[in-house]
Amino acid sequence: DTQLHHLQVKTMVMWVKQDQNHSWRHFKGLVRKIPGVQIEFVNTPTSTKEYVRNCYERISDSIMVPIIEFISGEKFGSIEKKVLKGKELITQSTIGDTVVEVCNINFEDDLAPEEIEQILAKPNPEASAVKLFENMGMRYGFEEVYRAEENHTHKLHRAVSDVLRALPTLSPDVLAKNLDILPSLEIWKALPRGHEDMLVSPRYFPGRQVLIKTRDLEDFDNETKSLEAGITKIGKISEVDDKSVVVSMDPFENYGKEISLDVKKKDIITLNNPHIFHKEHNGKLSLEDGIHCDYKNKLVKAKMVEICLCLAPLVDKLDFRETDCLEMQKEAI
């Protein structure tokens, strides 16, 4: 028997119809034990007719859209959210009333491509490009900006292409070496408060949840068995030293048994440290399924700046020294 019927969280199961190793016929009974479960099926290209090496590129929408709708509770694409606001300045009208002035740039009426080129030719072109890109996003929406970059006949193509070319490269390497680049380009007002304290704080500490591996329930009672392979389980750290970590397992997952494991720290690091992607000789990161990411690409640079701009309101409120910092980080994710 299982404990699936005890689940109290909103659950969605996504299944690939063509999966020959995990037949829906064998697993549907288990899935339907989950109260209120939402089931989504994904169709993949057939291996004989439609197969391409990077098939995820062809079916990514059918995978990601249901997930986004499930998490957000909103129909994807039905409402375009305005994620950025123009900067507001408190000033006074001609008769002395207090008013809020929203700063924006009207690209269609005010700035020709030649004028944008002149702005980008001035000192610190990356900061100028960020401001221009931010205002383009507020006026037209970022998706339209990206369409203009890819469509050479779009009326905004020349202006957008110039701006995106001048944007800074915000790769993981760049941000790891110099996170101050974000305030210096005025993408963020400042780094989060308590940032330095966070950098020197331990990664693994009592109370943190971690992933570990074990082959089966009886492994918990056998200290000689390796935990390097097998079933991945979630536990909570109760003690930490230089070479090992004591992890308390969730009794709910282990038939009510109170279990603690002494796990080698290297095993904890393997499953819980940040993933390091392979870097190719040309600087691109090699991701899964043959997908590559070039942070110097214009659209990738733009997307990274957009992400940082969207995070700016949360970063402004984030303080790593406060108890609510974890919830705010989850909101950012």
C-alpha cells in the first residue's frame, strides 16, 4: 500500500504518452490515489517520422505551459502582466499641488534609431543600453522587443538591435566575480542588505533540508552500506561537522519510523551543491539534451537584464539578516 491518499498539497502529474519504459497503464492506479490530482499528458515526436535531436525545442510549450498555469493558477498568455513600472518622481504642479511624475521615453515619437546610436556612443554605453532597454520593455512589452530583434522588417528592428548589442553580458562567471555590476549599471539600486553576511555563512546548517540517497528502508539500519546510489530522499540536517552530516528523515516517508543517518559530507555536496555545467572552448555552456547557452548572444543578454530588472523590487526589500529572507528568496524564484 502507499500513502499517496494522505497528500494534502496541490499536485500535478505530467506523463509522456509514448514512454515505453513507464507505461501509464501500470501507474495510473497510483496516480489516481492522489486527492484532486491534475493529470497532463505530453506527446513527443515519433522516433521514425518526426524525431529531431533537440526535440525539447519542439515540445517545450506543451511541457512548460501546463506547469506555469498549475503553479500560477492563471491561464498562460491570457493576460500580459506589466512587470516593470516607470520611475516615479514626486514633484509639484504649476499651482503647487503634489503630483507623481512617471518617467518614460516615447521611442516612436521621441527617439529615432540615429538618436539611439548617439546615446550609445556616449561614455558607459552599457548603462545607457540598460535604460533604453528598460523603457522599450515598458512601452512595447519585452516579447515585442524580442520579436523586433528577430524580424528584420519590424519597424523597431534597427533600434532594438543596437540597444541589445550594447547590453552587458551577465553570465554566471561575470556575476560570481563582480555582482556589483548590477548596482553600477543601475539595474538594482544596491545589493541586498546582509549580502556579505550571506556569503560567509555556512551552506549546510542544522534545520536545512537536503537530498540523500539510499537503496531501501533496511539501508538505514546498516552503516556499512554506501548511500551513493539508489532512491533519492529528503531529510533535514540535525548536526554538522567537518566530514559528515547527521540527517533526520521524514517519518511520513518511512512508515512512521524515526530515522537519523550519518552521511558523508562529500555525498551531501554531490547532491546539493549548485550544478556546474560544462563550458565549451568558445565560452558557451553546454546544458542537457544538446542545448547550448551563449551569454554573449544579444537575446540572452537581453533576457538576463530583463530577469534582473524584474527581481529589482524584491532585491530592494531583501535582507539576508532577517528571518523572512527565505520566503522572499522563494518569491524571487
